[in-house]
Amino acid sequence: MRSSADTARDGGAAVDPVDAAPRCQSCGNGRLARDRIKTALWSGSRLVVVEDVPALVCGYCGEQFYEDETAMRLDMLKGGGFPSAEATREMVVAVFAFEAPRPDDGGGGDER
């Protein structure tokens, strides 16, 4: 990506940083901005959260994209098995069962 200093050196007009931001590949409406996010990964039967991950985030739909180097580092972390001794902290996660809708008891209407 070119900086405004590069543009000034080249003698061209400055480009608005919003216009220079890449468009979201998912929704096509939003622009991507650099941010730090959390991501959850499965490691066997363990759910692991990795914090402070650099990502490009769509300001419109919220989709998150990783640059190649970040994706490779996440793969390396996953390949290492996430040793518990290296965790910065632990958190408790609620677990819910997904149940099929219960059959209507014959009331026939929407009871609210």
C-alpha cells in the first residue's frame, strides 16, 4: 500500500485513506480496516481462544480476513498443540445443547 508521502514524492494528488482501503471480498459493500481480534480454534476436543490476532475487518458486515503470515502463525500454533503451560489465561465457556423444536401441543397459535 502506498503512503501519502509516496504520493507527494511522486507529485500526484493525495489519496483519501478510506478510498485506498480494500473492499470486503465477502459482502462487497464495506471497506477493510486493520484491527486486533480474538479467534476460537479447536485442538482435538479442546476449544482454544487466541487473542490479539491481527486481521482485516469489514466495517460493514464484520467479516474477518487474515494476511498470509498471520494464517501461517495460527497454523503453527495449532500444530504445536497449544500447551496449557503457555496459555496467558483460562476462561470458562458456557455450553448449550441444540434441541429439535418441540412438537406443537395443539394450541394452534403463537402464544406470547
